[in-house]
Amino acid sequence: MIRTENHLRRSKLQERRAARDYGGTVSPGSGNGWIRKADVHADDYLIECKTTTKKTYSLSAETFNKLKFQAIVENKDPIMEIEFAENSTTLVVMDKNDFLARLAGVTS
């Protein structure tokens, strides 16, 4: 039970940090509603936050594609933010084409 509580606390903290970092807002219920998907909504990004205490995190194409579909509906770029809590490493994963468009100065 304590392990689950700690994970939920870490997840909520990550969502609040991500909202602050991306200039967005946290979705009520961590985006589990039918209207507002994903954990954080920013002007240009739809962000799904994941945290783990393990050394690895497996991201499936299906998980990313669900986020990508919702981001397209909202005219935003999808971002997966993965936090490895044990070593304070946070990664941002996005579609290569979206990344290259951002580099070229093109936005959604």
C-alpha cells in the first residue's frame, strides 16, 4: 500500500512540475476523462507523464500513438515525459518529424 501511495505522490509531483516547465495545466484525474486526455496541456504540447523507480521503462508504439492521435485532434505536438526517480533523470520523447519541425521553426 505504501509503495502505491509513494508512486501516486511522485506522479502528481511530476505532473505539477511538467505543467510548470511547459507553461501548461494539469488535467483533472490525470487525463483519464473522455474530454481531456493526457496529464498536462500546454499551448503547443500534449504531455503524458510517466515515472518509475526501475532502471528501465518500456514505451510501446501503441501508447505513443494514442497520445499522438489525441494531440492531432487538439492541434498539438505529443510529448512523453519519462522520469527515472531513482537517479533524477527525466527524458522527453517526441516524434522525430515534430522535433525537426520545431528545429526548423515550424509549429503545429
